[in-house]
Amino acid sequence: MDVNNLIAQRIRQLRALRKLSLAALSELSGVSRSNISLIERGESSATATVLDKLSAALGVTLTSLFEQLGDTNIPITRAADQPIWTDPGSGYVRRNLSPPIDSPIQLVEVSFPPGQRVAYDTAARDVDVHQQVWLIEGTMDVTVGEAQWTLSAGDCLAMRLDQPISYHNPTAEPARYLVALVSQPYKPPRRSA
């Protein structure tokens, strides 16, 4: 299945499950109704930033928009069947590795082009999402809220997806990394007495 059609199908399905009109999803996400309509018809290849806004408004992870519908009892996804998507804004390529089985863990492999940057306005969702980024090769600058880290091959960064995050490859070489996400029911942060 074409990845834009897969994304279109998932957004329509998630919007229907939440009983949201196009106008309601537009208001929640900050993405125009006409843009959502084009995406849902598979006539537009949305950027990673737009897809992140839609996924946050739908209460799911960005990775969930690439999940293939079907039998959720199959514990394997063959490499040839893993959805691959290229961000039209930055050219980064993401491969969803996880099988369709119902699991709180999602794995994604990313190839990030030299000199490119992607920023997400990541907002709190109905679920608590934790993410770890393990850099396989290259160098990446990752900013989470006000904190910034430069990752080199082998480094692993843990974060919670509840604040703005940006990824930047400051070098002339591509970078490759693995993203692991875990979703849990939302628990408000503890307040100290």
C-alpha cells in the first residue's frame, strides 16, 4: 500500500473513532481543514511537523499514523512489508519496524540527511509517551524543551514527548538512529509537598 494512502486511512479511522469532524480536528491540531481533507484523500504528502500536530490532536504517537491495519495477532513484520516514508520537508526517511500486534512499544528506524532539521511542537497527549533515540551512525543535535544534546554514534537519549523537540544533523554526512517509544496511560506529574 502507498504510504500516503496508509496515512490517509489511519487519520480517517482515528478521527472517526474519536467522533471528530474535520473542523474539530482542525481546531484541535492547528492544521487547516482543507489540508486535513487533502491528507485524508491521499492527495497531499504532509510534512512530519503537520503529522505530529495531527497525531497529538488524535491522542496518538506519530508512529501510530504509519501502522498497517489488519490482523493484530501477527507478531512479525517482514522488512519488505515495513512502511517507509520520506518527509517532504527535510527528506528524512522513517521505517516503521514494529509488527501490527497490540503492544505499547513502537520501533522506528530513521535516516536523517546532512544539514537538515525537523521541529515538532509536541504537546501532551491522552497517553504518556516516553521515547529513546539511539544513534547508530553520524551526529545529531537534539533539543527537548530548553535542553540540547549532541549525540554521537552509540549515544542514547531518553525523553518524554510533552514539549517541543527538534532534530538537526549539523554535519555533511547522513545520520541513522533507532527510536523506541512506549505509551502508557497518562499520569499527571507528581507535585512536591
